[in-house]
Amino acid sequence: MKKVMLMAVAILFSAATVFAAHSTTMVPDTTKTNKVKPAKVQYTCTMHPDVLSDKPGKCPKCGMTLVKKEPAKKKADKMKM
Ligand SMILES: [Zn+2]
């Protein structure tokens, strides 16, 4: 009898947690807003940092394919020095 009660409690508990997880996933839309936010991406030449373009293409100076320039990569730039 006790085992049955424990099983029932366990099932109820897991059902409750699943329900709670479901309802909480519907509340936060931080991931949604993150996706909607348009990230301003610029493309630059690795050899010519002064070359900037808002779309992918080739460097007018050396013909190299432009790479994405992300403003959050300041740390990486410092490590290169
Ligand atoms: Zn270049």
C-alpha cells in the first residue's frame, strides 16, 4: 500500500514540475527579443581594418573576402597585441 502511495506522489510531483516548466517557458520571451533585435554587423578585411562594409564582399584593396566584424570582440583584439 505504501509503495502505491509513493508512486502516486511521485507521478503527481513530476506532473506538477512538467506543468510548471511548461507555464514558465511561455512567460519569458528574452530569446524572442534577442532574435528580433537587428544586430548591426559590419564586414572588414583582416589585412585592412579600415575597410568597412555593411554586407559581405571582397576587399577593394587586396580582394580578400571580408569577414564579420563583431563589436563584442574587443578582448580578442587585446590578446592579439
Ligand atoms: Zn584587404
